[in-house]
Amino acid sequence: MKQLYGYVMLFIYSCLSSILMLLFLGGGVAIFYFLKGNGFNFPIDQLKRAIVFGCIAGSAITLATIVFNLIDKYSAHKRPPSDSE
């Protein structure tokens, strides 16, 4: 149960960090165009796109973590202990 809680928190953290990163990138592009003289344009569709793609990226990050942890557990059970002598 403790491990499931960790994965749920990882999922939430990775989704939020991905959404935040995409919003910063979109804001950076909007500021670039503002400084270029074309006006500040940050449409609501960009916000929706950042949320959707951030959740997709967060899901992929969490899934990759789970798969790699399962591979590590399987490999640890498969290897016999080595003698240090």
C-alpha cells in the first residue's frame, strides 16, 4: 500500500511538473512574440494543450518508473548472491 501511495504521488507530481513546464514554454514563446512587436498572444487553447500533454507526459513518466522498478525487482530475484572471496 505504501508503494502504491508513492506511485500515485509520483503521477501527480510528474503531471503537475510537466504542465508547469509546458505553460512556461508557451509563456516564453508569447513573451518572445510580444518583444518582437506582434503583441502578447497566449490563447486558451494553449492552456488546454498544456494540460492534456502534461497529463500524457506525466503518465508516461510514471509508467516508465513502474516498468523499470519491476525489471529491477525481477533481476534482483534472478541473480544468485556472489561470493566475495
